[in-house]
Amino acid sequence: MRTRSWLVLALALAVALGAGPAHAQSVMVWGDNLPANVDPHALYDVPSSFIQLNVYDNLYRYEGNPPLLKPWLAESYTASKDGKTWEFKLRKGLTFASGDPLAAEDVVYSYKRVMSMNKAAAGPFKAAKIASVTAPDANTVRFALEAPYAPFLSIVPVLTVVNKKQIDPHVKGDDLGFGWLSSNSAGSGAYVVDPSGYIPQKQLDLKRNPQHFAGWGHNPKPIDVVKARDIAETATRVNALIKGEIDIGDSYLPTDQVARLQKEKGVVVQRNESMRIFVIRMNNSKPPFDNVNFRRCMSYAFNYGDFIGVILKNFAERNPAPMPKNLWGYPKDVKGYDFDLKKAQAECDKAKAAGAPINREIKLHYQAQLDQTRQAGQLFQSDLKKIGLNVSLVTDTWPNMTAATAKPETSPDMWIHWVSAYFIDPENWIGTMYDSQFHGTWKASSYYKNAKVDELLRAARAIPEQKERTRLYAEAAKQIVEDAADIWVYNTVELRGVSARVKGFKFSPVGSGNELRWMHLE
Amino acid sequence: MLRFLVRRVLLVLPVLFGLLVLTFILVRIVPNDPSAALAGQNATPQQITEIRAKYGFDRPLIIQFFVYLKQVAQGDFGTSIQSGRPVVTDIGQRLPATLELTFAALGLGVFLGVPLGTLAAVRHNRMLDHVVRFFTVGGIAIASFWLAIMLQLLFAMQLDVLPLRGRLSAIMDAPPTITGLYLFDSLVTGRFDIFWNALHHITLPAITLSFGSLATITRFTRSGVLETLQKEYVQYETAVGYPRWLLVSVYVLRNSVVATVTQIGLLFGALLAGSIVVEAIYDWPGIGSYAVLAIFTSDYKAILAMTLLVGVIYAAVNILVDVIHGVIDPRVAEQM
């Protein structure tokens, strides 16, 4: 009797403490860089795509490589014949993770919030010159454009939808709820932010939203909790992956770590051709860069072969024109510039004869946190010295450089960066980098101006037929390369270390494979 | 004693004011435009101008400084441009991690350095003394980033006995917050599993951070004890047959550690600064990485608050050191 009592008590305790056969949560440790905050409208960079893809939804979404647009919150769209009105039909019964219904008014609110905040995500919509966004009914969103804009559909995924009802009580003054949404979530995505342990740019926990509209039928063992840990040091990140302390690394795995990771049984190196071009910008408005021969001299003086072959160990593909090689519209017959110091010298001599001040000190800014930009700068500096050009390297940061590029006089002589796949259309690269109407933005920071190119690019964004647009972009690209507006180096092969127990990783150039809902653990 | 404390606190205020002035000027004279950082990447020059006017960045620097000073006096340190949260919240969340690591490193330095220095002095010019001197020179010379990577490779990667990074295993939740110091909080709440996990995680970073201070404390203690051992009263007590261990541990040591205690105060500042490197390598979520991010992103409110905070901590520790001086040496207490 006494024994039975103890058994009953033990059983009751076990039930009370949840010691029964409960479903074990699957937990993944994500070791990629985190964005500065988690407001989806405050940032638009590679780290913020982790939030935008997982915590929020958009009307249409890119999937796969090459990336294709798929209906997402919207089930379909219609465009008027003149290309100025676009209507999106939302799926029925959509809800936010909070349980609130998601309606067309929330899309309108989200658009207005993006434009009012005027941060990076507003850029593509400003270029599209949208006259109004309205909700004729609860399931329809209408975008009215001032003029036809062919890349419009491709920029639609940039708009992530937030829950107005959830944000409104937290708005303070004119902050649009940023103070709250920067460390909380108000989305409908496959995961929600757990604000309790959130430390900006250090640690962030996401919990699965079982009610996500897309359902979980595609993934029978989805990850329940994702613990994102931003590990600043590359060596620590790589070692943590080998040791099994994290399940996935960042998409900027240095090429010198690839061979080391490939030897590890528990780690797989994901290698995917992306659409992220590496470019050395030249401020075309400043002498001697206003001289085309000088710019050609610089273009011949960069050692593309050694940089890609030796420093990057061929984990990149030479890309000599201002858009990714694997994108439609790329000019197939453009050869670009090769490394040839004799040709460089000849072009510099011509520039000097024309009075260009080629002997002045040239400042080349690189990004302090990104080693590869420094390596490119040092290689370039040493070769330019051989032809008598004096280049000094300046350590800088992304916020400083993008702020400096607002005016031609403050924009650096030269600076190095990547242009990532924010949306998939030549407009994302050549269109916004070399049309002079975008002067003052970081993308157009070379202050290149050519009336013929302006005309071609503006025509290309106004015509809906892709065949004709391809011809126009190719022609514009040839001219820009001829003018040596910048130095285009390579298209990125994204490298990411992933634990062998992570299955279902799917890469897309938009978001670098950051979408969690596909993944499970073995 | 109370008068002494009030006097010391009053003396610290102008130092902190000077620190704030210097940092404010340094942050604002570097060619970073906080208005541009606030405006974001798409802002037009017109919008940047509007933000400059809205936040008062177009006013004379001295006016801006006094506006900031007034805000600080009211406890308002501003909002981080990057995280969108009050910088006090950001720092408050990270400070316990740095303090825990610093205290652990200092604790290691004191509890190993004082006995080692004493032993080296007692065994002057013998094998133990030579070994200690060899390691203390190494401790001062070795760069912490190198030592950190070596310790990681040996103990975390090769021997697999300690974790590589972080304050806790990712799958383990933090203990209920009392102080934010995981070791303390987990002990107080009886979560020994968390305590054990946190202890494992802090071991390598604390050893790395303590290495330089351990060397300094050992050397200062050794010198102090050696000097005291030459004093007449020590020779007299030795001659009358006082037990050697009692003589050294009770009388000699107390009269030898005044300089060591001063060093500990100075070392605390060095440890706070040194934690930036150690935190980066061990992925320790403290204020070091926050400071680096603030500098890289021109988050000037965060930079100013961080500098002031470190200044306050440094000043507080040094006042504490002065008080400890008084406790150790009654002659100092009389002058207080």
C-alpha cells in the first residue's frame, strides 16, 4: 500500500512537472550577423533580410536561384494596359501572428510607413514614382504610378507588411513606432521575435508561428526556436561551427576558411553563385576622375586575375560590366578591362597631356569591417605605385561613406563596396547606379553623367517588354564600360558553412538563403 | 571617513565633467555627420538639413554641449541611432556581462597573484622565483588576442573540455535576473545547472583577461614583500623564533600590499578596456562590442554614454581602493 502511494505520488509529480512524453522543441543556433535593429522598415541590407523574410511577409516573394517571383500574401495581380495601375488581390483569411486579421489597409499603412521613415527600403519606391497606394476593399491593394515603371513588380517584395493595430499604441511623437518595433515584432511571418532576451546585434531568439498562412506541410519537422547569435570574429564563428556550438555561419565565409571547413565531416560548405557585384567606385565629378582616359588608366591597373585567383581562391567570377553576369540584360559582347599596366600607363599619359592632375594624392576608402575591401585596396595601391600614381588608403565605415556620397564634393575619390540583390531587375544595378537622376544616393555615388545613357536607362524602365529592355540595358552597359565609369570586379559566389544536421537550406540571391521555414534538423 | 568620501566624490565630478567635454569634442570634430547617420541612406541633402535643425546640430558646439549636459543631468542619455532604444537600456543590458567578466578576471589576478608574489619573494632567487618571474614577464608581454585564440584552440577545440564562446550554452536560458551577473544570480536562485554552465563559459575569457593583471599583481606583491622582509621588525621576529608562515602571512603581507592595492585600482580600468578584445574573440555580450559598434556606426549618443559610464566605474573603483588603503594601513586612515 505504502509503495503504491509513492508510485501514485511520483506519477502525479511527473505529470505536474511535464516530465511525460512531451514534444521536444527543435532549437537551431544561427551564427550570422544580426541587423542593427529588428524594425523591417528601418533597414534594407543583407542582415535585415533575416527579419524581413522570417518575421514578415510581402505581397510577392523571391524564391530559388535564379530568383523567381512567387505570389505570397497576394494571390494574383493585374496591371493596366498603360502600366500605371497595379492591383493586388490578397488571399482570404490572412492573419498576423498576433491573431489580428491582415487586410489591404495594413499594406497601405506599411507602404506609408516605409516612405515616411525614408530609410533604405524607401529607395526603390521613390524611384518608381508612386502617386498613391489605396485599398479599394479589404482584399485589394492598388498602386497608382505617375508613369509606367517596368521594374515595378520586381520591387514589390521590398515592402514588408506590418500590423498597424499592434504598432499604433506604441507610437511616440513622430517615431512611427520605431522605438517599439526596433526590438519587437508585428508581422505575419513564419517566426516571431521573442523580445525577452533580445540584445541588439548580439542575440535574438525567434519562435515559430504555427499559424503562418503558408502552413507547414512542406516541412514536417520545422525548427521551433531559432537562437541567433552574432559572432563578430571570423575565427570564433568558424571554430564554433566545427565544434557544433552553432548550426550555421554567415554568407561571407572567407575563402581561406573553405578548405578547412571542407575537411570537417559535420559541416557542409554551401557554395552558390549570387548576384552581388564587387565594385570600386570613382567620383567622376572630381579631377582627375572627370577625364575618361584617367578612368580607363585606373580600370587597366587593377589586377583582376590575382585578386580573384590568389586572394579569393577563385571563389568569385569575373564580372566586367555594371550588372551581374547571370542576370538578363547583361551585355554578352562586352569584354571590359584586363589588367595591363602598359595600357594603363598609355591612358594616364593621355590624361596628363589633357591637363588632368594625375599626380595628386588619390584617396581610396575601404570598409574597416570587411577585410576583402582592404585587400583589394592594398593590391590596387601597389600596382598604381608602379605607374607613378599616389594612392592613400582610408579606413572608413559604411554609414560614413553613404552619408558622404550625398554630395559630389564630399563623395570620396574612390571607395569599395558590393551592390547586393535587393530586387531582381537590371534597375537594381545599372539603372540606379548610372542614371544621373539618382545622384546624391550611395548607389549613384560615381556621379557619372552621360545624356545618351540617361536616355537609354529611362526608356528601359518605361517599356514593359523584356526583349526590348534587354537591348536597351545592353547598349547602356556598353557605353558605361566604354566610359569606364567605375571598376567592376566580380560577381560573388556566396560561401556559407552549414552544419550537416541542418537540412532544407535553400539559397536565393535575395536574402542569401536566410529563409528559415524550409529548414529542419536531423 | 565620511568626510573623506564626500571630498573624493566631489573631486571626481570635475574629472567626469572634463571627460565629457573631451569626448563630446572628439566625437563631434571627427568628420562624421550625426544628422546624415540619423537620416539614413536615402536622405536628400534637404532632409539632412532638416534633421540637423530638428536635433540642434546646426547650433554652436558649446550650446549643443550644454543641452546634452542638461539632458544627462536629468538622466536622459538619448536614444541609439542604430538600435532605436535608449542607450541606457542598451548599456544596462550588456554591462553586467562585462562586470562579471572583469570581476572574475580581477579575482583570479588577486587570488593567484598575491600568493604567487609572496611565495616568489620568500623563495627569492630560487627556482620558484625564477619561474614566477618568467611567467610574469610573459604575462605582461603576451597579447590578449593571441592568448585567447591559443586557449580556444587548446581547451575548446583540441581537448574539448571548455566552451568556445558566449556566456551560456545557446540552449540554456539565462537565470532569473537579480543583478545580471549569471554566476551570482544562478547561485542565489539555486539554479546550479546554470551556475556550472556559466562557470564553464567564463573560465577561458577570465583567464585571458586576467593574465596581464595577474602578472602585474604578482610582481608588485613580490617587490613589496621583499622590501618588507628587510625591515628590522621582521628580522627581530625571525630572530626570536616567530613561525615563518605566520610572520609572512599576517605581518609582512599586510605591510606589503599597499602598492598592490593601488595597482588593482588602476588595473580595473585596464581590464575594462582590455575586455573589448576579449569580448570580441569569446563572443561575450558585454559593453566592449557595443562600444566598437557605436564607433563604427557613428552612434554618438552611445559613445558619449559609454565613455561617461566607464569613467564613473573607474572613479568609483579608485575611491574604493582609497578606502581599502585606510583599512589596511591605519596611518592612511588617520589622514582621511
